[in-house]
Amino acid sequence: MCRTTNYALSVLNQLEESLESITIEVYPKKLAILGESSIGMHVRHILEFYACLLNGYQTGTVDYDSRERNERLQEVKSAAIDTLRELKRTIEKLEDKVLVLQVGYSDGLPKKENIPSTYRRELIYNIEHTIHHMAIIKIGMKSLSLDCLLPESFGVAPSTLQYLKQLNRHE
């Protein structure tokens, strides 16, 4: 298994562990500090991006804009955890391959642009996207005084973790 896959699984494992640490009442709770979104909404968003990538792996074309928005994943913690585990099982098995990324921006143009990409490149994008949303989840957990349930590295980019490690060596 390549390092990118290992890191993706590590980040998703950290997300899964955080979900297991919160109650079913907290998961869908809309939080003012998150603009009335919930931890569950951010988890759903993460899962749907991975699902788009895995679907694109099969079809050869990844289109994050055309993802299914499954509200059950933001309301039912167990459904999100089950989906997360299934995504991880699939990610473990996949090798790199050439893909096409379809993008269309809200500029009124009906046609999407096709960008050459690869599975691993899109997996890297999903890792970064996941960490970004985990940082938002961490803000929500902190607002509920639940951030103590998260490791310090939760929602922190690998380059930032490395930088902080270097700072500690020089003190």
C-alpha cells in the first residue's frame, strides 16, 4: 500500500474515532459557531467527496459537483460510521490510475472542463479536504467543550505538524 493510501486511512481512522467519542445527540446538532451547520453536515460532506472519488475510479471521471447529498449521513451517526468504514475498505484495495476531473464553476457556463488527473492526486485532494473539515469539526467540538476528546493533531495539516515538531526541537 502506498504512503498516500496509508495517510488517507490514518486521517479517516482519526475521524472515525472522533465520531465514536460523541453522542448521537451532538452529531446532528446545529451550532451557531459553525454557521448553523453541524458536525454531521461536515462529516457527510467529507464522505460524499470520497464517494465521488471512488465512483470516479470506476467510471474514469471524477465530478465532485455532481455528488449525491445524503442527509441521512448528517443526521444518523451510525450511518456515517458504516459508510466511512466501507469507504476505507475500498480505498485499501485501489491502485493509482489515470482519471479525468470534471469541473464547472458557477459562471453560468453549462459546459464542464475536463482536467487530467490521477486517483492518487485526487486522494491527496481528499486528504487535504478532510483535514480542513476536521479543523471545522474541532471548532464545533470546542464550542461544546468536547475538544478534549480529540487528539491534538486532529484537523491539523501534516506540514503544520512537522513545523511544530521542528519548533519544539529548537527550544
